[in-house]
Amino acid sequence: MARKPARPGGRSINQHVRRKQKLKPSSRRWIERQLNDPYVQRAKREGMRSRAAYKLSEIDDKHAILTRGARVIDLGAAPGGWCQVAVERTGSTPEEPLVAAIDYLGMDPVPGVTVLEMDFLDDDAPGRLIEALGGAPDVVLSDMAAPTVGHRQTDHMRTMHLVEVAAEFAIEVLEPGGHFLAKTFQGGTEKALLDRLKNHFAKVIHVKPDASRAESVELYLLAKGFKGRG
Ligand SMILES: C[S@@+](CC[C@H](N)C(=O)[O-])C[C@H]1O[C@@H](n2cnc3c(N)ncnc32)[C@H](O)[C@@H]1O
């Protein structure tokens, strides 16, 4: 049977990993999903660092959180897809950077972003981020996810802890009118956290962008219109 020609700048769709390669079935499924994922292909074509970039673009298209001139903190930023979107939409430049990012994994520099290579859970991370940004943010983004250990409940709890710490940080540092967006899980956001956010923000909703895989329990928590700390 004739093979489907590869599409310009991308791979042909419905690719399979050859059985000869010795891979665990889960690794084979992951590779096949990557090869056939239209967002992975689009990211490659458009020079985006991650398919995750399209989740933020989509959320922002619909909910307008990244305005021109807004100052942004990006938590869990590597490899930098969200940073690229934040730079483009805020108009951040290397001369006047409007975006500060943190990840304990190293990442290639993104022009217009000040990157800290450190753990956000370190005591001095919040201070270092504000220092790097040169003031309070208008937007706090968190795409942080804890590395999985394979035990679902443990994985879930560790990521929920990151969401809670990110939310506390946002409440501590945001400018009035600011926004907070964080990765969470379906059914994962504790009522106490939702109540706390509802006290501090005009609107709190969960969003699932199309770019987030339907089969994934991933969901985003969006809190808009920070009312201030007073
Ligand atoms: C899904 S990835 C982020 C992808 C990114 N939004 C993009 O578009 O390229 C999650 C990131 O969170 C980071 N992360 C998880 N826990 C962290 C922590 N405690 N401090 C800093 N980064 C963390 C991981 O290293 C990982 O790079």
C-alpha cells in the first residue's frame, strides 16, 4: 500500500511506532499520540516551545487576561510555551521585560522574559520573582505539575499543593484588577481554596481549552478581577 506523503513542515497523520523497537506499551502509546497530535505538529510549524502554548492562547482569546503592557509571572514555565504567548500578548521586550518566569528545570532564554531557575516552593522564590519583575504582577499564571510517581492520589495531592501555594502567592502579590490562572484537576480543587478565591476575585471559574486533551483530567482554574487584600 502506498504511504501517505508527509505534510509540508509536519509529519503525516496516523503514524505508528514500528513494533521492532523494544518499547513499553505505555511509551509506545505516548510516542504515537505525540506524533499524531495536531497541536504538537502546529507547535513545531509555528516555532512554539510546547503544545501547552495553545491552551493559554485559547483561554486568553476567550477570557482576555493578557493585555498589552500587563506584567506577568509564569510559574512552572519550562520549556517556555506560555512565556512565548505572554511576551507576544503583553508586548514584553528584552529592554523592558514584562514577564518573569520560574522553573527548577533549565530552559532556553525567551527574549522579553526574566527566567529564574529555582523551585517555586523555596522560601525566597516569591521575593525573587517580584524582584525579577520589578514590581507587582497583573497576572499570575501557573502551569506547574508535580512529577508523577504513578500513584494517582499522591500525584493528585502534590499538584493540588502547588495550586494552593500558587493561589496564596497570587493573593499576596497581585495588583487590584489582576488575574490568576492555574492548572488543576477535575474534581481536584478543594472547596476551601475555591471559597478563598471567590472572596478575593470578582469571578472564579474552571476552564477546559480544546488544546487540553479530552481524556486528560487536567482543567484550569481561572480567577478574574482581584479585589485587593484590604
Ligand atoms: C506542564 S509543564 C509547563 C509547560 C509550560 N507552560 C509551557 O508552555 O512550556 C510544568 C512545569 O512545572 C514545573 N514545576 C513543577 N513543580 C515546580 C516547582 N515546585 N517549582 C518550579 N517549577 C515547577 C516542571 O518542572 C515543568 O517544567
